[in-house]
Amino acid sequence: MNRIVDVGSSLAASVARLGAGISVGRPGRRPEKTLELYEFEGCPYCRKVREALTILDLDAMVYPCPKQGPRFREHVIREGGKAQFPWLVDPNTGDSLYESDAIVKHLFEHYGGGDVPLLLSLGPLTDAGAMLASALRPGLGARYRAAKPPERPLELWSFEGSPFCRIAREALCSLELPYLLHNVGKGSAGRAAFVERSGKMQVPFLVDPNTGVEMFESADIVAYLERTYAVG
Ligand SMILES: N[C@@H](CCC(=O)N[C@@H](CS)C(=O)NCC(=O)O)C(=O)O
């Protein structure tokens, strides 16, 4: 896809969500164990959960479940009972949850102040905004593209509302590459440590422990993932 169209439509998707998932809100208690999210990037309901994670400044292990994905969808069906996304596993509370609204409520109850922010609590209006955002990126981060599974999960520093991070996440999703998502939205407590580690405040930033590669720049990240993991 032409780069200007790519970035422009990703920016439009963020605008459609009125900036939800750009800044951190009022985080509460921190989870001891990492949350696990089974989702796909193009799914509007999964978007709501990813926005909540950024607002609450929470990291999560993301297991991408694009359509026709051979690995993690099977796991969700086996453990959860059905192929419906998002599916959140919270090892801190022992809960595993379907339904985006239930997951968002769980996250704000346990890791925020309790109240779900307006942009995520408008029911059908919230869903409509999330669907519009997905419609602006048709098919991206929704369908599996054959890939070699990595031995170890990758790591991505990102925040939901960034148009550039979305482009990198879509590639990780299509290739079904699991990754530890470090949310560093505006106001994140993790930003200082991130700058210390990476040298500057810029996202997306990808670390691949399988190859030792560390990189900025969404277009370079997509090209790297394609040449390293895509098959055929
Ligand atoms: N009400 C559910 C709807 C979830 C839903 O319909 N998710 C779609 C993806 S956007 C799904 O799981 N489709 C089945 C599939 O992808 O195989 C929620 O808010 O979580």
C-alpha cells in the first residue's frame, strides 16, 4: 500500500476514536502477573480493550488471532469454549473473559479507579466508533498470512492511538506473531524506562529476542517482519 494512504487511513482510524488510547488516564493497582489478550487488530471490539490497556498503562502478552490463524484461535476454542475475540486471561484474578464490555469493566475495576471512561462506556456509540475505525483499515490485521512461528515472543513498545504503532501491530497480527505489548501512552509511567532503554521517545519500537534485532520506524518494522517470518 502507498505509504501516504497507509499512514493517512491509520490516522483517520485514530481520529474516528476521538483520540481514545493516546493518553494514560488514572491507573490503579498494578497486576503482578502479565495479562494475556487473544485478539486481532482489525476487530472493533478488540480495539476497545486495547484502548483500555493504554488508558490504564497496562502491558499485556498479545496472542494475535487473525482469521484462519492456525495457532492461537485453537487455544481460545479449547480453553474458552468458542472462537470469539477479544478473550482476556487475567492470571491475577483467575478470570478468563469474553465480551469487550465485560473485559473493559474488569480492567477498570481491578487496575483503574473503577469507572469506565466516557468514550468506552457509550454502548452502541462506542461500538460504532470502533467499527468505523476498523472500516478505515479494511482487512488489515484481520487475516492470517502464512508465517514461521518465532521461538520466543517479540516485544513492542506502542500505544493504541498511534497511527504508526497500528501499522506495526497489524503486521504482527497478520503473521500471528505473539508479542509482549508495552503500552507507553502519553503520561505513561513506563516512558522514562523506555527512553533509557531505547535512546529516544519514539514508538513503535520492536525487539526481537530471536534475532537480536531492535528497531524503530513502522515501515522498517513491517519489512523486517515480512522478510524474517512470512512464508511464500
Ligand atoms: N459482543 C462481543 C462481540 C465480539 C465479536 O463479535 N468479535 C468478532 C470479531 S470482531 C469475532 O469474534 N468473530 C469470530 C471470528 O473472528 O472468528 C464483544 O463485544 O466482545
